[in-house]
Amino acid sequence: MKSKKAYKEIKTTKYFLQTKFQVKHNI
């Protein structure tokens, strides 16, 4: 269960960083 939570957090962080990078790149 702990691993699943950590995986979800990493996935969310990855998605957030990716979106942030895309927005920065578009501008």
C-alpha cells in the first residue's frame, strides 16, 4: 500500500512537471 501511494505521488509530480515544462515551452 505504501508503494502504491508513493507511485501515485511520483506520477502526479511527473505529470505536474511535464505540464509546467510544456506551458513554459509554449510561451
